[in-house]
Amino acid sequence: MKNILFILVACLSLSCKKDQPTLEDNSTPGYVSSYYFPDLNSTAWETQDMNDLNWSSTDTTELFNHLSQNGTRAFIILHKGKIVIEKYWGNNIQNNAPFDKNSNWYWASAGKTITAFLTGIAQEEGLININDKTSDYLGENWTSAPLEKENLITIKHQLTMTTGLDYNASSHDCTSPSCLQYKVDAGDQWYYYNAPYTLLESVISNASGLSYNDFTHQKLSSKIGMNGQWVPVSGKVVYLSTARDAARFGLLLLNNGKWSTTKVMQDQNYFNAMTNTSQSLNPSYGYLFWLNGKSSIVFPGFPGSFNQPLSQHAPKDLYAGIGKNGQYLNIVPSRDLVVIRMGEAPDTSLVPTVFHDEMWEKINALIN
């Protein structure tokens, strides 16, 4: 694991209403945002004292101990855009300096949320339509499925993990046609299968004529001051950034795709579809986002459904990017919160949802 982290880092040398300004959105009559947005070209970020929010500051010890004892490197809570909690642990793999707000970390599958957002931007600009068949952008025979079955697969199926391709492949990251075999018709199966999702990057690049990093920078990063980068690892690309960069993206999502007065995503129909149940097979999944508060869920690595929500202790309206080893991007509209956790694996599960729930149990001790 440490060797992978070294490679990743080396590849990237790379609120309270009473005192916060209101931001008018000139393009939407009557719209007012009460959120604070950090400057695009500055490291300054306003903070909010948790005592002013009537949070229990005496209960941070248990939360911080739980995070530090389970491999956490970075943890941030924003309220209405302002930093309420920001904490770092450990050292950088590359230079052994203390891990801090300037240190990069991999998002793992939490980065799927960026791809979901960029897919919406590509559709908004007329480059794609998510109901188009994927072969319109990748060419025929991008899978080994019979052509009539391959043509059933759309971009939307890639966004919702319902391509119907056989997940019993030798590698879930292999995107070669020989690895992408037919199992059932698209739409008839939900399984957390990385390879078909990964090819969305090629769909967007082919449609736009830009590299995936350039498209990300032009359509997203430059508009919100996010300075991460996609880097290749074992046949796929992984997003690396600071925890503060992740918090910027979380704030953009919390404000429904708007950064201050700038509408980064204008298509609210797509945004709402992205962050709500996208199909009937797994109610807890949107477009590459995990959703809380649903009656059932299909977890990564399991073909069957469990009669429980994503998290018992997290707010019901939470939606999230969740990645390997506990990379969390949590958005909670009802509480105006963004919660970021980056770090090492807290346990041996494919996606540590138990740790995520325990984390929220301890966050609740602060905010309730």
C-alpha cells in the first residue's frame, strides 16, 4: 500500500448566517446563497467556532481518537462553507514531513463523483447524451458482448452500475474488450464494477477532444479553485488532491452545482437525478453517488440487497462519494455540512461502511 501511495504522490508533484455575506446569483431571480466560498486564488479560508453553532466542543476528543486510531490522515467539516474542524495526522509518504493542508491524497472511488459531475457538464454542453449508447463514443466492439447486446449499454448504465457486463472478470479494472463479457442485458443487474465506469473518461475525452485532466480543469477545477489531478495507476486513473480541494468540490455540491454566483452546472434536472435514486435495483445509488436513508442497499462486492440504509447514524439526506480505504466525501444539505475524511484503511473491508457509520455516531455527539 505504501508503495502505491508513493507512486501516487510522486505522480503529482503536482456557517453562521449572522456574520456571513449573502451572495446574489444574477442568473436566477430571487436566488440568495448564505454560503461562504473561499477565494479561487488564495489559501485563506474562513473558519467558524463550533461554540457559535452550539456544538459540543468537549466531545471532539472521542472523535479525534477514533479517527487517528483508524489511519485517518485528513478530516474536515464545513458548515455553510466555513471550516469548523480541520485536523491532520501522520506524515507524507514521499518526504516524511507532517501531513497537512498542502498534502495530496488519493480519492479512490470517491473520485467517481467528479466523473458523474463532468458527465453532466458534457451533456449540458451538447457533447453527449447519457441515453446514447456507449459505442457511439467508444466505437463498436468495445466489449466482447454480441453487438446487439453491446448496443443496449448506454452512458446512463455506466453511471448507474447497470451495464450487465460480467463482473466475474479476472480484474475489475481491466477495460480491454476481452475482459468485458456479456452476462445479462443492460439494466437487469446492479453490481459495483469499476471497468465500465472507468471508460466514461474515454467517452468524455473522445466527445470533447480534450484529455480528461484538461476537461476537468476547464469545466470544474478552474471554476472552484480545486488543484487536483488524475494520475494513472494500474490501468486506471485516480484523482489526487488535498483535503481542502475535496472540501471545495463538496461545497460546490452542497450549493447544487453553483460556486458563489457562478453556475458550474446549470442543468438542475441532471444534478437532481445524479444525487437521487437512479434505478430500482439499488435504491441507495444515484449517478456514481451513494445515498443514505433508503430502505435497502447493495454493497460493493455483493450481488444481493440488504434491508438497511448506507448509514444508521448519518443524516438521512446524506449523499456521498465513498472510496477504498475510507475516502469519504459527505454532503448533508439538511445540516449545511460537508465532511471529508482521507486516509489509510480502517479495516479489511472493500469499502469500510462500518467505520463510516461509527464516524457519524461520533460526529452526532458534537452537532446534536
